[in-house]
Amino acid sequence: MSHLITLFEQHSYLILFTGIFLELLGLPISGEFLMSYAGYFVYQGKMSYILALLTVFVSGGAGITATYWIGKAGGYKLIEKYGKYVHLGPERYKKTSDWFESSGSKLLVFAYFIPGIRHFTGYISGISRMPFRKFIIPAYTGSFLWGFCFITLGKVLGPRWEPFHKATSKYFIIFILVFVIFLAGYLAYRFYKNQIKDFFIRFIQRLLNHLKTIRKIEIFLIFLTLVLIGMVTLMLGMAQDYLYNDFAQFNEIAEYMVKSAIYMSWMKGFLVFQPPFALASIIAITIIRIWKKGRNRVLEYLLLGVSIGGTKPFHDAIIKTFSYLQSFGFVGKFHSANFPDINATIMIIVYGTCLFLLVRHSKNKYLPIFGPLFGLILLISLAVVNIASAHNLPSDIVGGYVYGCVWIFFNFLLFEMLRLVLDRHKVEYD
């Protein structure tokens, strides 16, 4: 490895150019690794940022252009000769070619970011006989954006580039699988549009016939149940990472990214929503709103009280559980005694519960959209400010948000079920 690093130091631009060019021809070379490492060299002052970008732009453009002409020169003959054996006869080939000519340019721009896809887009463009004038602009635009993103990322991360690369590689395969499934679905829709439409029309008709017997609140309960299951799964995953002290790398990268690229001084303005008086204000507004609304008062006051009042006992129970596991030797040393962060837990429970109650029966068509959006922006901004101020570890804040979500969605589900039971028995609880 040290020999490769030395070689890259001596011939940085040549290796970068050759590696990107060969990768786009189809060789198993990681362009992202090369470009990110080049960005790290830019950070160290060993390479020029502009020249590195220009190198990737030229080599990427040259590589995909070469594959285009290879595909155009020899690919069509292969399709003519063997296409019928893979269900790609003249009619299907023409349909594919027409689609790629009209929509393939969009794929060319973004395909650079998808390993396993970018290697074939040039060949497919040539085989499908896409006009070169339509090919060259998106192909070279994608090449520039690809290089800009990864070289800049390496430059911004600097010495933290390597741990970031290791951390993201864990999730890369999942991302690729999701993208491939999405792309396969899109292509299937393009070529089997009528059959898919007929299937979904029949499916939706059956579903609607079934849903006629189900009330909106029951559908809402199903939604809450699915969200709760997802949050519990995430909570357990974070608990495992916490118990085995796997957050160190995440914290290092998150802190660096927040302080160097995300945090801005104006974000401190969001801190006005964090003190106790701000939380008390939103609770008071919610209480008044429930009273004025004039229905389901007792039930919704109960939800508000249980959800917010149970925050501290819920948090203490989590801390005691982790301590209990540690005392029995199931885990090693903890990376933080504040996981999940109590302030983050309180914030998401208070604002989440109040927004839920304010939006739940609102007749304003914009509030269900902009209310949760504001809450999301607020919580993210507060997390960024607290991380930048070195008050909390990123994993503690994220843990507080996740565990808080589990608590409030559990309460939402419980009280909506109670609401349904009371409605069915026609009990007056106002």
C-alpha cells in the first residue's frame, strides 16, 4: 500500500487520468477512491485542485467517448446476430434505441455515480445509435460533476478521508441494490407499461373495494404501527452499536462535517427554541388549541401529559438497562455516559407530541405539510448547533431523537387505538 501511495505521489495526474479512463472502459478500478484520494492530496497541497478537476473531466470524457464508439462500431452487429436469443429482436431493439435516444441523456449524467452502471452507459449509447451530438453534452457534464463531487469531498474531509471512505463503504452495497431495483422497475415500466398499468388498476380497484369497509382512523393506525416498527428496529440497531462502542468513527466524521461544511453562525438563532420557556410555550399553545377545538379534550390532554410526563422515566429506564447489561459483562466500555442525550429526547418528544396534536385535526391544508417540515428543520438545526458547540456527541443526539421517536409513536398508536375503541362503543369522553 505504501508503494502505491508513493507511486501516486510521484505520478498523481498520470495515475488519476489512466485509472479513470480504464475504469470507464470496464476495468475493476474504483474511480471514487482515486478521486477522493486526489482530493486528499489537494488538501495537503500536493496537487492542484483545478488540474485535478480538469484531469478527471478529460479522462472521464475520453473514456466514455471511447466506449461510445466501440459500442457503435461493433455492438449493433452483435445485436443483429444474437439479439433474438436474448429477446432483443429488431422490434424490441428499435424500441430500446428510441427510448435511449429520448431519455438516455438523463441517465448519462447520473450514471457516473453508480458503479456497475457507468461502465456500460457509453457502450449502450453507441449500440443504441444515439446521435453523438446528443451524447457528448450529458456525458461530459456527468464527467465534470462526478470529478467535482469526489475531489471536493476528499479536499473537505482532509485527514478524515480514509475513515469516511471505510464508513460509507459499509452502506454502499445497500445503496447499489436499491438503485438497481429502482432502475429495473423504471425500465420494466417503460417497456411493459400497458401490462403494468392493467395490473395496478385491477389491484387498486380491489384495494378500494376493501378499504370501503375500513375507516380513516384504522388506516392511520396501520401507518403508525409501521412507523413504530421501523423506529424500534432503528433503536435496537443503535443500541447494538452503542453497546459495542461502534460510534467512534461516526462521531469523528459527523463532527468534522458539521464544523467544516454544514454549521453556519446564523443557525445559533434556533437555540431560542431549546430553553425550558420555549418548550413551555409550545405546550401552552397546544393546551389552548385543544381546549378551543372542543372535542376529544380529555383523551388529547391525557396523550400530552403521558407523552411529555413520561419522558424522564423512559430515559432513565434506558440508561438503567444499559448499565444492567454492562454489570453482567455483556458489553465493553461505553463511549459516552449520555447516550441517548436527554435534551435531544425531550426536544423531539415535546415538539413531536405538540405538532402531532396541532396537526391531527387541523382543517388548514398547509399545516400538515409545513408543520412537520418546520419541526424537522428545527431539530436538525439544533443538532448541528449543539454538535458544533462541542456540547454533545453526534451519536448521543441521534440516539436521543430515535429513542424519543419510539416513545412518542408508541403513545400515538396507543391513544389512537383507545380513540377507536371509544368511538366504537360510543363513549363520551369529552
